[in-house]
Amino acid sequence: MAAEQFDLEIVAKETSYETFPEVDILDDLAADPQMLGLIMAPSIEPDVAPETWQWLTECQLPVTILERHPPQWLPGFFDSVHTDHPAGVRRGLQHFRQHGHHRVGLALGSTPTAGDIELGWRLMMKEGSGLEQTFLLKDKQPYVAEDVELIVQTILETQTTAVLVHPDYLSIALVQALERRGCHIPNDLSMITIDGYTKRLTVLRSSAQDLASAALRLQVRRIQDPDQRIEHVYIEPTLIDRGSVADMADK
């Protein structure tokens, strides 16, 4: 639907980032004489990313990047669209505080957007405003039992009452592990997941439609005027309340 408003036809390609080289896909797309531009979310895997970013720097087509930051010393500059995760963290922490929570923690997996979430968290914790950080654990994998158990143990030992979690798979693993320890959401612990789709948890999520529309707008702008200044668009996520944050006054 987003493409219709610009009278564009979308050619979609995807990769697991591991089994099929991104540059092969990009070569195929760029070889199409009708291709006007590229919108992509490159891999962050260290064995793949450098080659992809170098390809994008040398590409003659307009490029818009989704939810990624290029390497700092990369010579190329790109239009980009991002979820405003620092704003989302602010909204999530305010939601915790409105429900009377003060001891809060952050559990992060290793994802392309985890750095933005951590940045937003650190900015909020710097100001404090009645919130106390009980822990910040990052680069934890939802399918690694030791990682999940470490987060669970930290939650219980620090008497954390509310936790922000990313990504969705990590929040699901934590809910299951916590319940095995007799800690239930939201009666014993409040939780908000970022970019989550599980129906059990309150979630911070940006609209895919908004991200797509913004990316297409940047592409059209760049196609029409290749010399336009570089633009970065940030879409603030919405907090969808599914009742996984309890009022401390009721406990």
C-alpha cells in the first residue's frame, strides 16, 4: 500500500544473512535496468557486513537504509529510516513509573537496534527522576540457557519490580523461565517488550507502514533530486498496553 501512493512497483528480496550472500542479491537487483533505487536492512554479522556496506558505497542507485547505522568510518552516507528507540525507552520507563515502579532493569539481546535501546536507557538513567537501575544485561541470547538463567537470577536477587526486554524471543524465554521459578507476570514482575508480538506482554513497537512510507518518500526524493541533503527519519514507537505492568499500589 505504501508503494501505491508513489506509483512504484516493489521488488522484494530477503536473506537469512548467513546462507546467501547479500551482495549476490544486490547484484541481481542492480542489474535490472528498471530498478530506480534500493531500500535495505543490511546484516550486522561481522563476516558479511563489511562487504555489503562497501557494495552500497559504490552503488550508483539511490540507497535508503532501514534500522541500521553504517560503520563510523565508512566513506558513504545514506538516507535512513529508524525506529526512535530512545523515545520508546522513555515512554516505557514513564509507563513503569506511572504504575509506581522504581527498581527497573534492562535485558538486551544482540540485535541491530540494541545499541539505540541501550543509549535511550542510559540517558534516562542519567536523569534518574525516581528510577533506580537494578541491572543492565546485554548481548544475551534467548536460546542460551545460561544467558536466560543469569537474567532471571539477577531479577530475583536485585528485587527488580519492572524489566524492559528486547528482543521478543528473549522476553518469551524469560517469562517461561521466571514462571518455573514461581515468578509470574504481572503479579510478581512487570515487563515491557520492545518490538514484540507476543500477546501476553505490553509492547513498544513502531508501525511497519510508517517505516515503509518514510523509506519510500526518501527514495522518491533522492530519485528526483540526487543532490538533496542526506535525511534521517525517526519513527516513534507506540506503547500497546496489554496489562503486563501492574500497579505497585495494589501489592
